[in-house]
Amino acid sequence: MSDYIVSARKYRPDSFGTLVGQDNIARTLKNSIIRGQLAHAYLFCGPRGVGKTSTARIFAKAINCSNPSAEMEPCGECESCLSFAEGRSYCIRELDAASNNGVDDIKALMDQVQIPPQVGKYSVYIIDEVHMLSQSAFNAFLKTLEEPPAHAIFILCTTEKHKILPTILSRCQTYDFNRISVPDIVANLRMVAGKEGVNVEDEALHVIARKADGAMRDALTIFDQTVAFCGTDIKYEDVLKNLNVLDYEYGFKIVDAALAGDYTTALLTFDEILAKGFNAQYFISSLGGHLRDLLVSRTGGLESLLDFPESLRKRYREQAERCSVKFIYDALGVTTSCEAGYKAAANQRLHIEYALMRLCFLQAAPSADAKPTAKVEAPKPVETPKSVETPKPVEEKPVETPAETPKPRPRPVKTPASLSLGSLIAEAENAASSETQDRSADPIPDDEQIIARWKDLAEKYAAKPRLASAIQNAKLELSESDGVKVVLFKVVAENQRDWIRANMLSQMEKEFRNLLGTSKVRLEVGVVPQEAQEKVVYMDADKAKVLMSENPEAKQFIIDLELDTN
């Protein structure tokens, strides 16, 4: 038991090459040593567990090492390196500013600074958590920090740079340490696991890395905790139990239920999550993160934003292909509004359950929700169409009433007595099929009719000036395919084309069909080639040049009068 050392200390970096995720800082420090351009004060700032103090120790060893390598790595064998490793070095001293933050502590440090080093060239003073120094201690430290002896070098480390006085910052070379990325943490954990003889799954390492939130020390601590729980064979499921992390599988299950309109499965899954002891707000936050990852997976060029193993990336891509961008966007709106109003809700469970039901009704047309609600209020009159032949209407002789009732309206007769999502979807599909049958004999519009109605389509979107301008200025290419008129309209930019295709194309096609009175037309959007786009002249000088090139008389007139065209 006494020989055991935690991984965060056992595998602490002892050279620039073993630093994780701080390659730019390591390279800068090594170059400054090689060129002999050492500053008298450095400030290392950044989040916890990213290697600030470790880098300070490595840098201090390297500048005092009597036999460094060609890459300026400390040898670990000279007297300076050995004395530091054994904790008896008088050239490298560490001060904890959290417990030594008074003026007297700084005065004692100033007295020590005057003593030259016994071994090595420099006396290095590493002050950790320097932001904890008091105001008077900072003021006492200013003069020494600005003009220390030639052999003294100060390295200040802090996690809260904003608490340090500007006068201190101006006297130091500042190095901002980055949060360590998930792939770097996973690679380092895999190295540690190999040395410790631990078998661990890639998915488990990614869970540990994401839980560490960019801190290598936290990741190693969690790794030790997981080994204590699982032994030398770590499984993905065991890591989830040990760290109380929500399984990715629940996110896939909820989205699958939303795509299928199955709110029963969504509510039962949420109940299962609560039964396992997870916080409801944590669940809705995780669901929002899952939807974000789906959107990233569906959008080309954003794969680098996913910190997942390849097996999990494949699952995200498969589910993202079944989701439209509009569905993911609307679902994110539901989850974020639910998370924002969670604390203010009187019944917090119902608040999240309602959000889950809204998710499940996103794929089913929202208009279908409004129609049955009026019928649910009075379900009994649904059977009355069969008893239309009542005495009163016959006596009043309502000859015009059959003509007033719309013919293609069989929906009131087929409306089920009980409201269910399946029946609503079936009703919507029946309405769509009847509409396509009614329009099967629609005529194919001619080119003149399409061109004439195209301006009317632009007027339909007058509330969206950019879209209306793009429609009005678009170049049309008309063709015919499979008995349908294809209208290809070209815009000037690719991002404009992608936005119209993802958000507005289906709606525009529907509006255009209504304007033409036929379903035998299909809209497609493209981009005008760069060489075919007309150059627009904006500046007065450019306009004058165009005028002179097109009209020689105007050019001669300008020359004769010596007019300035700039």
C-alpha cells in the first residue's frame, strides 16, 4: 500500500517531449533556451490540470542541466537534475502562494533571491497559484520582479489570470495553456493503460476523456478510480456505472422514438433514466448535446467537431441521415427552451415529458394536431352524417345544402373515435393520396406561362427581401422530364443555394404549383458559374471608365476638359 503512487504523479511529464497538448509552448521555451534568450519572469496561465506547474519544473531543469540533449531536454543524470528529482535542490524552489500570500513571505523570498545558485546557472522560483497573493504582497513583489539579479528567474502559475495586477502582467512573458483535447487525453490514457497492464475499450476511454473536461490530471484520477472499480479489464458499461454518466444509447433511443412519433417509448425511456438516479435537467441537457452532434454529423466539413471513436461516429452519421435539418433545428429549440424553463417549472417532470411529446409530434405535421382537437371536444356528432335524413331538414326543403357541402371531404366519416398518432398520420396520408389523384390529369405548363408566373412567386415572399430578390434575379432553365416541367433557377452564391434547398425549396415548389394551377412542375436550384456572372460596378471612377470605354466621344470630352474621374 505504501509503494502505490497515483497515476497523476507517477506519469507526470518530466520532459518537453512528454507534455500533452502543449506543443507550441514547449517549442517556444526550447527555442528560447537554444538561442539564450531567457526572460527574467514568466506567467503560465490556463485551466487546471493542463501542465502549468509541470512545464515550469521541466523548464527549470532544462536551463540548469549541465548536459542537455540536442532538443534541450534535461538529461536526468547531472547533479542539478538528480538533486531536483530527490527534492534537495537549492536552485529550483517552489512557493505555494495560497498559503504564503503575505508581505512577510514576499520579503523572505526577496532575501533568498540575492543568494546565487550553488549548482547550475540560475535560481528558479516557481510561485504556484500566484493570484492568491494579497494586494500588499503584489506591491512588495513588483520591484524585485522587474529588476531581479541576473541569476534569478521567476515562473508564476495561475488558473485565474484576471485576478493578477496589470503591473505584474506587464513584467512577465505570458503563456496561455490550452485545454487538452479529447484525442490527446485518450492517447495518453491508452499509453498509461498499456504500462499498467489494463485492458480498456476505446468507448470507455472516450467517456473518461470527456468527463475530464480538458484536464489531464482529472483524466488520470478518473482512470485510477475506474481501475479500482473494474480491475484490469475495463468495459464501457462499467465506466458508465462508476462515473454515473448517461449512456449514448438513450439519446439514440429518444431520437428514434421522435422520428417514429412514438411518444410512449420516449416517456418510458425518460422514466427508466429517472429510475437509475439521473437528474432530469442533466438528461435534457444531454439530449440537447446529442441533437447538436447529429447536426454536426449531418453537415459536411464539421466532422472535426465530434470527439467520438469511429464506431460511435458511424452511428451518429446513420441516424443523422434519417433526420432533416429542420427536424434537428426544431428539436434543439424544444430542448433548449425546456432546459431554460426547467427550474421555474412547478412540475418539473411534466415539463420535460411535455417537451418529449413535442419532439415526437415534430415529424407528424403540426397542422394535424389542430384538426382533431376540435373533433375531440365533440366526438359524438361524428356519427351524425349517417342520420342526415331527419324530418326537419326535409320539411325545410334545403335543396342547396348538398351543393354547399364540399364533395372531396370523406375525412369526417373516417375520423376515429379515439385520438392516436397513428390515426392522424394515416389520415394525413389519405388526404395526400386523394390530392395526388385529383391532380393526376393536370396539364403541363408551357414556358411562357412559367416565366409570367415567376414574378408572382417573388411577390409571394416580399416579407423576405433577400429571398424575393434572389427569385426575381434568378436565371431560369426550363426542361421536361417524365411528364413534369423542371424549372432550374440559378442564384449567385453556393451558400444561398444550400439555404434555399434545405429550408425553402419545398415550400416554394408548393406555392409555384398553386400559382400555375398544376402539379406537373418541379423546382430545382443551382448556382450561376463565376465566369458567367455579370460584374456590378459600384464606384464612380469605375462607372466613368465603363462610360469612356463604351463611348469614345465622352472619353474625348473628358480629356479636352481635363476632368478628374477619380
